[in-house]
Amino acid sequence: MTRDVLGEPSEPGGPVVGAGALLSILRDGQARTRAELVQLTGLARSTVSQRLDALLHNRLIVPADDAISSGGRPATAFTFNSGARIVLAADLGATHARVAVTDLGTAVLAERTADLPIDRGPESTLNWLVDTLTGLLTDTGLELDQVCGVGIGLPGPVEHSSGRPVNPPIMPGWDGFPVPEWLGSRLGAPVLVDNDVNIMALGEHWAAEPAAGHLIFVKIGTGIGCGIISEDRLHRGAQGAAGDIGHIRVASAADVICRCGNIGCLEAIASGSALAAQLRGVGMEAHGSRDVIKLVRAGNIKAVQLIRQAGREIGYVLASIVNFFNPSVIVIGGDIAEAGEHVLAGVREVIYSRSLPLATQHLSIRASQLGDRAGVIGAAVMVIEHVLAPDAVDQTMAG
């Protein structure tokens, strides 16, 4: 007789399945009966019933509306309860923020956006975040004790294991700031922090491209970054710095100083802030990415030319990544993605001409389907996958 993760007996030679693994099966949205779960897991019916009782007690599953009948008494089916807990999510960009309250299925229950410069410093920014999140809870009649976790995206390098920013170029005063501890003490819930483009990649993969096992999400805004989904998992690298393509050196920027202190970075010539600076240099009113987009939409020829060339410069870097990583989808997001085909045309032009034919044979290059919401959805996904991981659920059940 073997024992499962909670120390309970399971069938000899059968798979070891705890309550968390049972929940993972039910999270696909399909209602299943006890008999179906017994067949899927190989556990004894009594063991499955025990697991179901624990999940029911914690409201993580509920009986489905429709019982399933095979001729005798209808069998009760069970399904995942996405309303069991709520998640607080925030996507903090260089100049603006979006925060949301979601359920465990990433359905947005409340949302707010604001112009919020990240360079105002960590305590001022995070105080605003706490006030805004608690205000959203009040507006929706929800309570802090219903929150299972908080997910935050920041526009700079983040050491994922600690959740602390590390030498972020556009975030003065944030280096090493203990974001999870500071927020956790005020919100009373675990806090997960990641780079903003990583959470955008998570959001896009979850909501728009779940079948794409290998996806690249490129954010073009005040800076340039890249989130990598590999075999359906976010790839962060050893310390969390994977995907920082904005600071790859490009030949056309050989004499341009980047705000990171190096010379020749892609971000120094192709980011929204770089394009705005180039437009100001010829006498146009442009202070950031959004002003660049306004000029493009107004048909300004110079702005359109700069956007297309920025697409080409980014395409040169992405062509190397396509040859190296062979993604099936490249998603362009961030403020500059709102230029639509103007930027996509430049990206596609270079990638298809400089990448191997096999690598581009089925490659899709498109704008983000979630748009500005990709970050908050991804922040919620980061929390949900953490708190509903089988081991985490088993610990909760044991506690």
C-alpha cells in the first residue's frame, strides 16, 4: 500500500494524486463525477471522495448545475469554482498604471487606470497602489480576507526569487526595494513581483494563445523588453533577466548613449521615448510613446517613417531570436503597438528576410489581442498558478 502527498493510502502501484492534482484536473472547466475522477487518477473511490470533500470545504470546487445520469440515480458532477477567491493585479508601467481585481479564472471584477510616473519612487507609488486596490474592493463589496494573492509587474529588471527590482534604469529609488514585504504587510496576502513584459507574455499566452507552446511577447513602450514562453512555461533565466532585448547592441545605434549607460542599445533608437526625442529634435511636440502614436494616427509622415524604421531595427534583433529560439508566435504589445501595421510591417520585413525559412514557415507575427489588459491578466495568472499549484493546494488542505 502506498501513501499520497497527504499521507493517505492510495491504490498499490497507482499514481500518487493529492487534492491539488485533483483540482488541476477540474480546472479545465469540464465537470466530472467521482467515477470519472477515479478512472482518471487510479485512486480508490473513498480516497477521491476524501479529496473532493476537502476541496468542497475550501469552496475550490462546487457541484455542477446539471447532474449526469446513466439510467439510474443521477451522479453528481463537480467543477472548479473560480469565484472561491479573488486576486489583486497591477501592471505598473513607466508612465501609467492599470490595476484590477479578478477571480481565479482571470475574469476582471473591477479595474482602474491612471497616469502614474514610476520615477516618483517606490513608497509613493505603492501607497497609491494600496489605496487604489482597497478602493476597488470597497466599490465591489469585496473584502481583503478574500484575497489569495497579489501580482505586480514593474518596468525594469526584477529578481524573481525575491521580487526586488535590480538596478532598473528608469526607476530611480527602486533598486533593491522590498516590494513583496512592503505590500504584503499592508494587504495581508502573498505578493509576487515580475518584470512587466513577463506578465504580459503570461496574459497573452493564457487568454489568446494557449495552444502556442513557444511564444515571444515584445513590449515597445518607453523601453523595449521581451517575455518568453517556452514549452508553455515562462522562461525567466537564472536570475529573472531573460528577454531584456532592449539592451542588445545594434549597429545603427553605434554612437547613441542609452540611459542604462551603454552605447548602441536597441532601446536608445527604437523605443517610444527614443522616437519622441527624435520628433522633438525636428520641432514636433512629443513627450512620450502616446504622443508618437497620436502623430502617427494624424498622418504625420515623419512619425510614420520613424515607426516603420523602429520596426525594422527591432526586427533585426528578433530575427536572431527567431533563428535561435524558433517561436511559433511573436506578439507585439505596448503603446507603440497601437501604430498597428506601421510597426508590424517593419518587424515582418526584416524577420522574414533574415531568418531561416524553416523557422518562419508557420511563424505568426501580430499585435497583442489583449492590448493594455495583457499585464493585469498576466499578473493574475502568475498568482493563480502559484496558489493553485498542486503542492500549494495540498499544503492548504493539510493546514
